[in-house]
Amino acid sequence: MKDELIYHLNDKPPLSRAILAALVHLLAMFVAVITPSLIIGKGLGLSPENATRIVSMSLFASGVAGFIQMMTLRIGKFQIGSGLLSVQGTSFNFVSAIIAGGLILRKQDLSDAEILAAIFGTLMLCSITEMLVSISLKYVKRIISNLVCGIVVTIIGLTLISAGLVSAGGGFSSMNKDLAPNLQFASLENLALSGVVLLSIVIFNSFKKPIFRVGALFFSIIIGLILAIFLNRFDLSNLHTSSLFIVPEPLYYGLSIELSLILPFAIIFIVTSLETIGDISATSELSREPMSGELYERRLRGGVFANGFNSLVSAFFNTFPNSCFGQNNAVIALSGVASRYVGYIVCIMLMICGVFPIVAEFALRIPEPVIGGAILVMFGTIAATGIKIISREELNKRSVMILSISLALGLGVSTQPLILEHLPDFLKNLFGSAVATAGFSAILLEILLPKEEK
């Protein structure tokens, strides 16, 4: 990490240097922006047309969200956005809950459009939760402790690892001989593709050159694609789309609300808001901006509010919630560039990528084992982050009790969903999500169990 910044928050680097720094940010985050949409699209069995639109809109919405996060709008003493170089991207936190909820809706014989309308409508409603958290930040932080936040993040990571292993083995389609007669789940070829990507990430992170560590995911997937070409698993010869541009069309799938998804989504939005505080604090520190006082507190509130508002905007444009990305903090630390004007260029690049559907079509052609090798590392990192957050709490008898019960219930319903078989449908759908069960348990126990005297 550099001790001195080359360009501070309000500096305007020469255009050539600004574009170069923006490309490094894009390199570090591009794979992570599109991956949640790719996983959800495959997990819900969406048609190629719908999957292409959602991946494209995830790029476009990330660019729009970044502008909102970096351009502060002042309303009296309140502001929207942190005003820092804080790039936004599609959040991994919601992946498992969206897939679980979408599969429940799929059992009701609903079409892709009806399922997506319910998911996006519920996300728009629940995004208000994060905006409310920003307004009452000091009170919420008393209830949603590091322990509660860490438990939810850990559960998110652990439940996603299962999906990552499925992708590494070839994906759900390879389990169905009717859909993929020439592919075999967990074949040596699939494991070789995912293994090479996983090993490449480890190797790139061991290099001393900062560019290799920052772009480890991107470079590793390129290596995986080269191997896939030799194995005849990646062919771009007939790459084409029905149109050259995708026009961002608000509420393309309509709008509806699914009541059973409200609690899981609301809990994840609360946890995401607390993660945002950590990301914005890190960005502020790396940018040599104040870490206390009125300006810092205003940035925290504005950043969390923008995070919620950006998720509403993302659902409005038919894609999944946005949150602050930690990748940009690594780039700031390694490059010494904290100028928000670089962030604006990153946002423009993301929006341009989003309106060209061929970018999404290319991403959808990537063999699933290649993506699987990368997301295993991402999801493992999420679980490890949760453990790190938990470690900030003193693990006394009370904390261990909350931790053990919440993890047991969350992982229990994830591995044995039949335990909810005889509950009413509403409760079955509600607590069928490991995140909702663990999060609700942790919050309830945090409130009810008396704190031990020091």
C-alpha cells in the first residue's frame, strides 16, 4: 500500500492517466459485477434472451449507481452519496435468497417474466430498508451488532459455496442428460477447467506486481478460456445478438410483490448497509479524508442511503441490488489515485458495456466450470469475511450461544428443508431461506439475551 496519494479526491488527473486508472478499476471489478447475474440466471433457468438482458443491465445499473454514490446531492444537512471514489457493483449477498425464492415461484408454473417481476418488485420495496437504516444509523448499529452481521455474512458465503461447487462441476444443466447429453457433471474435463482457474488465482495473488493481484480474477478466467478453446468448450464463431444495442427499459418485466421474500431481502439489506459502512470507511481512510467528525458521519449516512437507493434503481432497470465494491479500495491503495473523476470514467465505461448486448452474450458463453473456479474463491472470501467480522466481538458465553443457535438453524434449514414440511406455506417459504432463518434468530437472540457484565 502506498503511503502517499498521487491524486487526491478532488484532483483532476490528465485524461490519459485518468483513463488508465479507470481501466484498472474496470479490470478489477468486471468479473464480479456480472457473476451474480450469471449465477442467478443459470440457477433460475432463465431463457438466453432474459439472461442477456439482466447481465447487460447489471453493467449499466452499476455505472448509474456509481454516479449516484460519487455525486453528492445535499438536502439541508442530509446528503445522498458518499462523494468518494466508491464504485458500485452487483451484490453477491442476495444470490442465494433470490435463487431460493425464484425456485419456489417456479414451482407455481410462473413464466420468467412473472418470476422476475415478483423478484424485482420485492427488491424495490425492501431497498427502502437500507434507506431507513441510513436515517437511523446510530440506533440500528446497537441492534445489528458485529456478531449479527458476521453470522449473516458467514451464512451467505457458506450457502453460496454449494452453488459454486455445482458451477465448478459443470452446472445444473450438466446434471440433466436431456439438456446436456454430451456433458457429464464433475467430469475430469470440468474439474480441470475449474481447477486451472482456481490455481491461477492463487498464483497471481502470490506475485509481487500489484497489477497481477488486482486483476487476478480477470487474468485467471482468460487462462480458463484459453484452455476451454483447446477443449472445444468455448466457441465464438457464431456470436451474435438480435440487436446491436439494448435500450434500458424500466420495469421491462412488470411489477409485483412476493410477500414470502420480504423478510429475507430486508435482513440482507440491513446487513449490506453495515458492510457499506466498512467499505466507505476504508475508502475514506485510503483517500486521506477525515475518519471522524460531521463530514465523515454525513458521508456514512449518505453512502448507505445511496446504496439502498441504487438497489431500487437497479431493480427499476431489471437487475439485482447494487452495493459498494471493495475492489476499488485495493486499486486506490495500489495506484495512489483517489480522484472521484476517475470513478466517473469507470461509470461511463460500465454503462457503455451495458448497452452493447454482445458483452453479455460473450459472458454467457463462458463455460460454467471456468466461472465456477472463480466464484469458489469469491464465496469462500465472503464466508471468511463473516468470520472476520464475528472475531471483532468478544466470544463470551452469550455470543457463543447466539452464534451456535443461529448457525445451526440457518445451515439446518439449508441442508434439511423438509424440517419445515408441516408449517403453513407462508412460514415455509419465509424460513426456507438460510439467510432469513439465521438472521432473524441472531437479531432476536441479540435483543432477548441479557448482556454479560464485564
